[in-house]
Amino acid sequence: MSDFNINDVKLSNAQIAWRVAQDIEDGSYVNLGIGFPEMIATFQPEGREVTYHTENGVLGFGRAPKPGEEDWDLINAGKKAITLKPGASFFHHADSFAMVRGGHLDLAVLGAYQVAENGDLANWRVGSKGVPAVGGAMDLVHGAGRVAVITDHVAKDGSPKLVKACTFPLTGVGCVDRVYTSLAVIDIVDGHFVLREKLAAISMDALQSVTGAPIHLDGDVAELAVPEDI
């Protein structure tokens, strides 16, 4: 579709984050990656209890403080100010990674440069911009019970971020379970992208045209619906 413009229909980052938040189960222990994924906590549904973990050694932190009320001794792994919920705890960096590697997290949500159809993830690169090294992500993708990715469907240059094979350095192999993008919700099943939800405003042909590997169907595809005022 030569006249298709992804920017005319795609979700905002806040809308994607809202959609992810709806799927996080009550009682879950969750790590949100640095940057875009951190926004998910803002949209935690009322009445749902989620315990957030950060690699630098905090379990049970809350929403970001109001501007001017930050305590810069309280930060997450992305060096952003946090608040604490009742019962929150602090611990050594090594203990934090023992929690990750020991399988004590239900979910990790990370950003991505690329996700391959077999579930490989590339979310770091060598260079002067962006995260300079893989950091804790390599532990999170293999230590958490499930791994979800939150990302725009395409890169800034318009190239697909969902691909047949990653060309950036890998964070993990076969580790991604679900991808939430600005156009769709897609699961990784048996080495394939399986479409679960898509925006009503985009056709299957248009979605496939901006995806770098075949999209498979398995039953009905739901509408990807989010609030318009966020």
C-alpha cells in the first residue's frame, strides 16, 4: 500500500503502555526495563496489586513522585526517582540478580531494537547513543517467567522492528513471549509471529507490509482498543 502512512494510525507510547498494563496479573512480581517500559506502571489498573522490582536493589516501589518532591536516594535502575509502597525493601545488587536468576519474577517487560520471529531479542547496541551495553537485560530475559516487549512497530527510518532474524547484537535467544507494538499485539508461537490484536484502522496487508516476517493467524483477531485521551 504505497499511500499507507503508519503515523496516521499508530498508537502513542502512552497508549501502548496502557495496553500492556491491562495484561499484568494481580499479585505479579514484575521488572520494567529502562526507558519506555517504565511508563507501564503509570497505568496500573485500580485495585490490582503489582510488585515492581528494579535491578539496583528495590522491591515494591510505587509511582514516580511529583516534581519537586523527589528523594534522589530513591531511584530505579534507569536513575529515575521513585516512591516506596508499604513493605518495600532494599537489598544488595547481587541479591537483586539472585532474584532474577532464581526465577522469582513473573514478568519482565523490555524495549527493543528488533524482535525475531523465533523470539530472539536485540535491545542494545554498541555506539555513542542509547544503552552502551546489555546490562541486566540478558539476565531478565532468561530469568523471568515471561518476557514481553513494548515497542513502536517500525524504527525511525521506517524499517521493521519485527524481523525474520535480528541483525543487532542479541540480548537473548528465543526468549520473547509477546510483543506490544503501536499497531498490534503479537505472540511468538513455535517460531512464528501470531497476531492476537490489531488496530481496526489498519488492514492485514498494510500490517504485513511493515512487518519483516510473515504474520500468522490462529483464530479470531481482536481489535486493539485503547483510550483516546491518554
